[in-house]
Amino acid sequence: MYPAKNVSYIDALFFGCAAATQSGLNTVDVNDMRTYQQVVIYCVPMMTSPIFIHTAVVFVRIYWFEKRFQHLVQSARVIRRTGSISGRSSLDVEQQSSKRRISGSNGSSPVIDAYNDIAAGTSRRSSGDNSSNTQPEGTSDVENRDETPYLSWNATPGRNSTFIGLTEAQRDELGGIEYRSLKTLAVILITYYLFFHVFGIICLVPWIMRSTKYGPVIQQAGQGRPWWGVFTAGSAFNDFGLTITPDSMESFQQAAFPLLVMSFLIIIGNTAFPCMLRFIIWTISIVVRRDTPLWDELRFLLDHPRRCFTLLFPQKATWWLFATVIALNVVNMVVLLVLNLDNPDIKAMSPGTRFVDSLFQACSTRTAGFSITDLSNIHPGTLVCYLVLMYISVFPIAISVRRTNVYEERSVGVYSSADDHEQERNTKQPSFVGIHLRRQLGSDLWYIFLGLFVIAIVEGGRLSISKLPSFNIFAVFFEIVSAYGTIGLSLGYSTGNTSFVGHFQTISKLVIIAMQIRGRHRGLPYALDRSVLLPSESIHKSELAQAEENITLNQCVGGDQGAHRFLGAAGERPQLPQGAVGEGVRGEHRLGIGTAMSTLAGAS
């Protein structure tokens, strides 16, 4: 950016930071830059977008899988050549060794499956007698087989796909299917990334080349039509928010086709990316033939997404994210349309144009930062709504990432310790989402207001001059929140087309740069994410430590309540019965038959 000497060093630094964080704020008009500088700010967001970064992590994991676990790689290659493991016998050596027969009072031979019945979290309720509930042999096998057809043994994963109490052979098999799933996921991610970039180019370039109304707009800005289509498509998909036309997308208010295409790219490139990714995986799993290696890998990705990818969520979390995205966009559209009924710019539009423009602005407000109208002329209530939406832009995905992280509950302290078990019986557990919201607010607000305080001191002279109505404290606060949320919306200034930050002094620009960097990282998990780690003894110990904490609490709670806190549906705390973490060799932990019988007797 800087070698051309057509921008100052602080502006070059600002553009570099804005491109790397996808904030989209500009201190210099993009159309005044040289072509190579535009290419730089086009390529940098591509390499720093969340999709690219998380895809790179997948390839790093694949590399270390191949380097450190060569026996798993060889097994995975054999399976890919010979077929799926789904057709294996439902009973293997481990399952047979974990089952013991006891004689019932009627001479029958019920089965106690020490692994499946205990780890699955099956609860036994007291019915007034001492008879224990048993199940016929093979029933649990069939049910668990349907849940994990890609494994040759009965797996009962806990909360967020934690597998506890596995032998070394079982852990190796689990690592093998995870490695194969990662390779399949890598292909899907690369195809996703390249396809939608090309899709945007194919849609926008032919349209602008054939447009007699909007083609001259590009030429008046001194830019080429094909380059506009390429740059705008990449800026929309990567949520960069800059265009090579000086007024963003205001000149294209009547152009429904590019606005709809860009709205779609904005959504699937950021806020709805986890939803779209899971939908694609689910669609492929329906198309491919069952009982094939590819189907096993896709099913594993759908069943245990957070073991493989940070931005791939379970079904319920994905639906929650999808509903949140839809709700926020609808609220954004309604606020813009209702509060600006008397706005001359809005009233001049046809109903169809109003709908398309409001949809585009709603999609841009929370991520990309494009503007379809002059924000300084819209209703103040709309600006306040935009301010809130920009601040909470990261919340839906960030909370989904954290609530589905295997090790997250210990980092945020959602689950109480054994000392609090008496209070836990009588009080409701705190909301997991509520705890994240409070922690997010606590870590964000002081930083935002510190930046506002510094800028107010630096720009105090101009802020106190009544002759500069465009230079006010609300515009400064709006710019700070936009930078912190890495959005790019700006109220601008009356004397130019750049963002409001373009009229700040050097120190104030440095503060905005700090806001962009800090805001770009606020969506990270509080604890180390399982999807970036390899199967190892350290991870196994961490999972066992989590289990031991839950075991201690389970011992304190006891009885019927304790039985219900076993491993179960997604969203519940993973629990093991007392003594589940017993003797082992090289990290192998098995359930003893004595522990199983005593636990069943106590639970009944």
C-alpha cells in the first residue's frame, strides 16, 4: 500500500488493518488508489476471512494426523479402498468382554451392559420395589448401532461429542474416522470457498458488462467494468464492505439483481456460513449411497461436528443460529422501513425497490458494511438500531461456538462444583447463553468506552465547535462500534465520500485500528477448542478430568437426580457413574461389572 507514496503511512496502515480484519472502513477513496493497491485489499480479506482461516486449521490437523498417526492413515486408506465398516458384526470383543450374565428370579438371563447402559445415561426410577429394570440382550446394541454406524463398537458420546471410557483400540478407530472425515470436510470447504467466489463473479461481471445504465457509473469512477464485478463479488462474500465506486452501493439503488446476489453472498460468507455448510453436508449424505466410506464420513461430520470444525454446529445449534439470523434481519428491515416512511429518499422508491434495498441494508448492517443510502439522512432511531446490531453482530456465531465447545463449560464456570450441590438442588442453574452474554459485555464495554474517551480528548477541539454539526460525539461513537464490530458502516462527513474516520487525527486513527484488531478476535472461544486439537493423551486426560469433576458432583447429588445427570442428549452434562474412571493401561479406562451392578442397584 505504502510504496506508491500516494497515501500517507497512517492511511496505508489503516487500510492494511481494515483489509485484514474485514472492517471495511476507508480513510481514502478506493477508486483513487492504484490498481495494485486495489488488488492487495482484494486479496488480503480473502486470506484472512474466517472461512479461509478455519479451513487452514483443517489442513493443519490433517497434516499432523498423517505425521503422528501413520497407522490411522494407513487404516483409513484401506477402508476407503475396501468399503465401509458399517457392515461389521454388531458384537465385537470389547462389547462381549463388557457384558456379564446374571440369573434373574425367573431363571432368565438378563444382560447388564457395563458400557452402554451406564454411559448412555439410562435412568432407573424407583417404583416401590427392589426389582431392577433390565433389557433383552442385543437391544442396546441395535439402538447404539443406529446412532454410530461408522464405528464397529457401541459408542455413547456425551455432551459436545466427548467419548469417555474408551480403550486404545477404540480411540484409534475413532481417530481414523475423524481423520477421514477431516479429509472429506477439506474438499467440501475448498469447493465452497472457490465456488461462491466464482458464482459471484459469474453473476456480476456479465450483468455490469451488459448494463447501459450502470456501466457508465463505473467508468465515471475511473474503473473497469470487469474489475468492478470481480472486486465487488469478493468484497461481498468476504464481508469486506468496500467497493471501487466512491458512494458504496448508493448508485445501484434501482439495481435489484446485483443487490440480491450480494445479499446472498454476504449471508453465506459470514453469519449463515455454518448453516449453509451443514445443509450442504446433509444434502450430500442423502445423495450418496449408504454404507459407503463417504457416507460414514458425512454422517460423522453431522453427528460430531465440533470434533472436526469450529464453525460446524450440531443440529439444534444450527437451527438456533439460522432462526437468530432471520429474526435479526427481519427486525432490521422493519425498523428501516417503518421509521423512514417520511424520508424523501425512501418515499421516492417503488415498493419493490424499498424491499430489495432494505433487505440488502439489513444483510450488510451486521457484517459487510455496504450502504445503499446516505446513513446521515435516515431516522435517528434507525441509527441506534444499527448501532446495537453492529455491536451484537458476532454474538450468534460466537455463542454457538462457545456453547458447543467440549471444554467450554469449565472455562466459564457454568457447572457448579461439588460444594454447591445442596444449593443446586433448590436453585436453577444459570443460563449458558446468559453467562456468555455477561462475559462478552464485561470484556467489550470497557474497551469501547476507553477508545471513545481517548478520541474525545484528541478530537475535543472540533467536537466542541458548533459550526461542525457533522463532527459530533454520536458519529464518533458510531464509528468506534462499527470498527469494533468489524462492520464498516459510517455516517461519513459532509465534505467527502470516505468514512468518518478519514477526518480523524493520527492518534484517533490508531485507536480505531486497535478497535478493529480487538474486535476481530472477540468471537474466539474462552477455552481451547476441541476442533483444533489432535487425539492424544493430553486431550484424553482433559476429557477424563472433566468426567471426574462430574463424577464428584454426581456422587454428591446421588439417587434419582444423579442418574439423570449421566451421559445423554446434547446439551446435558456428561456424567459417568461412580468408579467409572478406574484402572487403566496407557490411558485406557473401563467400567467394572461391580461398579455397574452397584450403580444400577443404587439408581433403582
